[in-house]
Amino acid sequence: AQSVTQLDSHVSVSEGTPVLLRCNYSSSYSPSLFWYVQHPNKGLQLLLKYTSAATLVKGINGFEAEFKKSETSFHLTKPSAHMSDAAEYFCVVSDTGTASKLTFGTGTRLQVTL
Amino acid sequence: GAVVSQHPSRVICKSGTSVKIECRSLDFQATTMFWYRQFPKQSLMLMATSNEGSKATYEQGVEKDKFLINHASLTLSTLTVTSAHPEDSSFYICSARDPQGVQPQHFGDGTRLSIL
């Protein structure tokens, strides 16, 4: 069985300050991990993915995440937040043995203030 | 890149109406598509996996007679909410498995269904 826990339902940062969105996972297999972003009334856009290659993964729009097996974590970071980053972020896990079935975290709403 | 188109984007209808939502893969063949439901400020919950040419696989607790899924071609899957009631109001999102494996699934923009 696989699961994902997003530790914060809501994060608020000031524009220009760092962003940290936390995610812990549980998986029976070697997991693939993803971060997706969802803007209001829209589908999901892939930010980045980890699939057992480099543990530090760089994605679009300046986001990156580090896979830490010892901590079962895959936190999402960005050095400097922009107003356009305000959205819902989902951490997602996929067991390689379940044919790309995805399990979603509960989401973190990122608010960016001036 | 791969694009999934979902239509309509928004539906408002009376209780008892059946509503069909279409999900199309525009530039690739999708043998497997997925249907999700998302309640306000909640995560996506997988409803069913749609396989071209065969019956859909429903997740536990999802009524197959209520949510009819048809995947008759490699580029189209449809979800029909039969005899919809206010509790069926939700945001429905489809996705298609990426044949190139760049990412696991490509998502449509969703359908906001409101039952009065």
C-alpha cells in the first residue's frame, strides 16, 4: 500500500521569500514521487518528478524537491516566491508495481502575499 | 506535448438529469484513462480506471450504475452521471496515461458539475 502525507494544509509566504511545502510518503515498492500544481478550476500540471535517478530534482518555475529515503520525505522548495505561485500543490506517489496508479496527498494551499 | 481535453468545463443542471462528460486525448492514443472526483478544498479521489474496449474498473464505494464510463476509442472516454442529485455536485477531472512515460498521467482541466 502507498500513501502520502502533506503536513501543512495551508502555507503563507511573502513574495520574494523561500517556499517549503512538506511531504512524507509510505510505499511498499521503490516509489516514484511527483509534485503537481493546480490553479483554481483547472486540472493538474506536473512540476517535477523523482523516479530513482538523482535525489535532488529540479522542476519548472524554479521549484525543486529532494528525495530523502531515510526520512521518507520529498519536500518541495523554491528560493523566492512569486505571486503567480499561489495555487494548490499536491504531492503524489506511484508504486512502480501498480501500473501508474497515483495516490494523492491532501494538498497544500500556497498563499503569496505582497 | 501531450494534451487532454475535457468538455464541458462547467455544467449546471436540474436534479434528475443525466450529464455526460467527455475526455479526449488530442495528440496521442490513450489505452487507459482515469476519472477523479474532487470535493472543495480536498484532494483528488480516483473513481475508476477506464480501459479502451473493456469495462471500467471502479474503486471501492463508487457506484458503477451511477457513474457510467465508456471508453470506446483510443482517444475518447466518457463519464455519465446518471440521474444526478445535489450530492453529485463536484469537480470531476479526467486523465490519460502517458504512452511515452514522461509523466504518469496527463490531466484535463476538469468539469465543474453543479446540480440544483
